[in-house]
Amino acid sequence: MGIRYISLILAGLHVLTCTTWASVEVSMEDRVEVSLNSQAKISCLYSLYEKAMRITWSKKLPGKEQSKKIFQIEGVYERIDDKSYMGRLNVTHSYDVNESRGSIILTIDRVTLNDEAEFICTVYDLSKDYSEGHTLLQVFNPPSFPVIVGTHSGISVTEEKPSKVADCKVDNGYPKPNITWYKNNFPLHSAAGDVEISEKETKNPSGLFTVESELLLKVVREDEDVKFYCEVNYFLPGEKRMTESDPINITVHYPTTHVTMSINPPEKLFKEGDTVEIRCKGNGNPQPIFTFMHNNKGLLESSDNDFLILDDVKRSDSGTYVCQAFDIQTPDIEDIEDSINITVHYFDEIVVTPKERVLDQGDDLTLTCNALSSLPTYKAWYKDEIQLGEEQVLHIHNASLDTAGMYTCEVTVVDLPELSKRKSLQINVREKPEITEITVGPKDMDDNSVNLTCYAQGFPIPTISWDLYDLRTDQPLNETSVENQNTGEGIFSVISVIATSDFTANCSASNDLGTTTVSRDVTARPSSTTILPSTTATETSVPESTVPESSVPKKPHQQGGSGVIIAVIIICLLLLAILGSFLYFLYKKGRLPCGRSGTQDFTKENASKDDVKSGKSEEAVLLQGVNGDKKSPTE
Ligand SMILES: *[C@@H]1O[C@H](CO)[C@@H](O)[C@H](O)[C@H]1NC(C)=O
Ligand SMILES: *[C@@H]1O[C@H](CO)[C@@H](O)[C@H](O)[C@H]1NC(C)=O
Ligand SMILES: *[C@@H]1O[C@H](CO)[C@@H](O)[C@H](O)[C@H]1NC(C)=O
Ligand SMILES: *[C@@H]1O[C@H](CO)[C@@H](O)[C@H](O)[C@H]1NC(C)=O
């Protein structure tokens, strides 16, 4: 530091000679730069054959002619003449005899702005000849960070004169800092008509500068994307510095010349019930005032200025929507508008014709399925969920009993598959009653009740009546309860009967087309699930009909039981045959005497065997065994 300081001093040496004949020569630096409140050192070098007798320091303020003595030293005697330096001024004086050179250093602590002056060092020799030198002391203080404030309200491009864009301010700089404006990194300078920069500087009581700069511009539309900032340039001891403010954007107002309408969601087919959003956008800023119209009539209430929401649209909401813009920036320009067409698609209820849904066997019927829609539809017919055709029309030829059933027409909008509707209808075919089932439930051992079920189909749905009569007494029997259940395709009738002896049950089903009767003989024996096998069915009023095969009761349990019984009997017979052969063998061998009992047994078994073969049912045999007191009907 010392070496550098001295070399700096030597580089800046400047010799001033005030008196040509003086023996003393003084040299000082041109200038010394220091920061405010720091310490300043000003050196004064002289060459003289002896140590200087007297030295004075004076100060000349800038622009002043007169200098003012602040300090003097004479031998050991020192005096401060300027009270403002009391306590912060120090002077050292040394003399090198070998070099014949002296050095005086003035030190000022806590430098103030008042210290910025020309300091004059005057050196006197013994003969009171003197010589002097001077150094300019410059004081510096860095300014605050620049504060930029942009204009908040929008700036219109239609203004004829430049409008204020921003203010930039720095405080407490010394010397006065400079402010430069930048637009996207390019410096701005005042230019006729377009850019105006006005600067205002204030000197604070402390002597520091506050600088404010105002930027005015004739803004153009592109300025809305521009970054503005100010740059502050200032000096510090030995250097020049620069600070940039934060960048700002400005709001530019420009008139709308064009509006665009858009629909949300875009590219969508609208259907009734949808919500449609219509938006209007102008190319200006701020957005103009919009009005919406539908089919050239009636102003619509927009949800927001630029926004129209149509909830739960109907087909009547289809049509042309117009959006008109009124821009207060250009009140004299005619309304700018855009329009858009919206189609709200519809899909009405399915109508199936004809209404008549009851057919006679052999009839033909053409069903037509229709659903009014603004979009192409796809139609399909189903019967019991099986697809029949893809036409609007379904032809039924030569209706048979199988024709009856549930028919469904499904209509789907091809482009909006979520729009799909179904309509079902029941087709009935007139049919004489048909008893498809007559079953006998298990007997309740507590109260001897038996449940009988008869199921009859036909159209119109038949009514069922029961005739019961006791087989032993030939007296009519009364059911204790009747329950009928219409299944849509037929009817179930369940009755409960107290059965103390065998009885016959006649189930008759009748409708417009006739009556069908099925008769059952029911045994009253306690064992469950048994029905006497001999059944007879009679038709009345429609002679050509025959008893349908399906009306013969199904007896899987009983058949299974018979199988087991037959197997057991066969095994018994086989065993008996083997025993017989064995006995015969013994008899032939003479080991067994021919006895009466053996023959009897054998013939008895044969007789039983004959009974079976003679067509008597196994059940009947078993029945005889179980119910000894009852007689089989064949006996
Ligand atoms: C400020 O501007 C003036 C005039 O252009 C110039 O002389 C001075 O050096 C500038 N100051 C700084 C710190 O750049
Ligand atoms: C109608 O159907 C019945 C039985 O299903 C058949 O006997 C008759 O020939 C059919 N008639 C015609 C015209 O197809
Ligand atoms: C007969 O049917 C009635 C009602 O349907 C039922 O409560 C009863 O338990 C049935 N009786 C027998 C023996 O199944
Ligand atoms: C029950 O039907 C049988 C056979 O069809 C018939 O002979 C009998 O007379 C009928 N009984 C009654 C009470 O209707």
C-alpha cells in the first residue's frame, strides 16, 4: 500500500514554482479522492537544504478567490486556525538531511462535504522565502439503490403527446449521479416528439444529491412487451460505478379493431341440456364493451362482459350469435362485430307404431320405430335382448306363439353415442290356454294339507278354476286356499287341499279362445311327492286339441326312487336264483331231501316276479306294502 501510494504520488507530481529565486521547491498531488466519513491524507513534499522553518495549510473552497488558513506549524509550535478541524486534523512533518527533502502529511478524519476544497501547503525557509503547492480534495458518496415507479394506469397509444411512463429516483449521491433510461437494453435519449426525459436534482441539507428522472414516451402497441429500467452512474474514489433498477412493464391501451368469438368446449356437437360458453375477444386493450345477440333479436345478459353462458340449451337456442364491441377509446368508430353459428342437436322420445300389440296366430305385423333427431341415428330391434334387425321397421310374419314377447327398439345418434334411447313393448299372440304344468307338493303331516300348482299359458291370460272330488266318496272337495299369480305370459294357481283320502284334481284354464282341463289323481298317503301315475286330460269346447305332452307331470324324484327299487328287486331275484340253483344242485345230488317248504318259497318268489312282469307298477306294489288298508285302483 505504501509503495503504491508513493508511486502514485510521484506519478502525479507537479511542481509549482511561485518565486523564481526561492530555494524551496514544493510538490503535491493534483487531487486526492476519498469517501465521505473516511480519512483523507494529503502530502506535501519539499526540497530544501534545511528543515522548513514554517509551514501553513490553507483551504480554498471551489469558486472562491480567497483562501483561508486552517493550520500552521513553526518549529515546535502548532496552531489550528479553523475550528471545524478541531479534533480531526493531524499534521506530521519530517526532514531527511541526506536527501535535503522534507515531507508534511495532513490527515483529516471523518471527511465531510465541506472538506471538498483545494488544500494549499506553503513552505517557508529561514529567509522567509516560500513556495506553495495545492491538492484538490474530492469527496464521494454512493447513492441509494434506484427506485423505479411505473405508471399504473394504462397508457393509450392514441395520446398525441408523450405520456409519463415511469419515475426513477436515487438518494444521497455525491457528486450528483446520472440517470439513464433503458427500453429493452437500449438507452433512451430525449428525442423530438417521442421521448422526453426530465431530471430534477435536489441538494439535501447535508449537501448530498437526490436525483429524480421522469420518462415520457409516445407509446406504441409493442411497448406492452417492453421492459423499462433506469441506470444510475456515479463515481467513487478511483472508479466509476453503475446500478440498474428493477425492470417494469407498462400497460398499453390500444383500440379494438377486430373481435373474435369462440365456443367452449370447441369442436363439440351440442345437444339439448348441454352448457355452452360463448366468449368474445377483441384485439385491443382493454377489452371493449360487448353485447351479445341471438338471431338478431334481444340482447342477452352476459355472465361477464366478454362471456356468455347458455345453460341447459334447447333446440331453440340454435342459430346465429353475434357479439358487438363498443370501444370507448374510439367512440366514433362503428361497432365491430363477429358472429358464430350454434346448432343444438335434439333427440326426441321414441315412438313405435302401430299401437295394436295383440295378434292372432298367422297375423302379420309391421312395427315402426321412430325418434326425431337432428342427427343421423342408428336403429336396432331386439327381442328378449337378442338383436333382430337394424332397420327402423320390423316385420313380423305369420305370428306364432313364439312371436309373443318383449320387443325393444333402440335408437342411437351415430355421432353422439351417449344419446341412446330404448323403448320396449309387449307383443301378445292370442292363444287357447295351455296347461304346461300341474304339480303336487309334499304333504304336510300335521294338517294333511297338500299344495297343488297349475300353470297355464295363453292370451288373453286365462283364468284358472279347480274341481276337486274325493275318489272314495265321489264328493266334491274344497280347497282351503287359492293363490293366483299372473306372470305376464301365463298364470300360476296354487291351491291348498286337506287330503285325507285319494282325490282327483281338475285344473281348468279358460280364455276367449277356449278352455283346457288337466286332471290329476292324488293319493293321500303320507309319503311326500307322490302323484298317482294314471292321468287323464280332457278338452272341452275345442275338440281338436290334444293334451300337450308337457302337461304330463314330471316326476324325477319318483323315477329315481323306482330305479333304486327295481335294482334292489333284481339283485334279490338274482340272489334267489343263485340260491335256487344251489338248492337244486343239492337236491339233484340228493343231499337235501325234497321238502314242501322249499318249493313253496320258490313259487312265491316266482309269483311276485310275475306280478311285476304283468305290468303292475312298482309303486302300486310298494303302496300295497305300505298302505295295507288301501286298495290299488286297478284291483
Ligand atoms: C454525468 O453526465 C455528465 C454529463 O453528461 C458527465 O459529465 C458526467 O461524467 C456523468 N457522470 C457520471 C457518473 O457518469
Ligand atoms: C304359418 O305357420 C304355421 C306354423 O307355424 C305353418 O304351418 C304355416 O304354413 C305358416 N303359414 C305361412 C303362410 O307361412
Ligand atoms: C302351501 O303353500 C302355502 C302358501 O303358498 C305355504 O304357506 C305352505 O307352507 C305350503 N304347504 C306345503 C305343505 O308346502
Ligand atoms: C275332471 O276331469 C275328468 C277328465 O277330463 C272328467 O271326467 C271329470 O268329469 C272332471 N270332473 C269334474 C268334477 O269336472
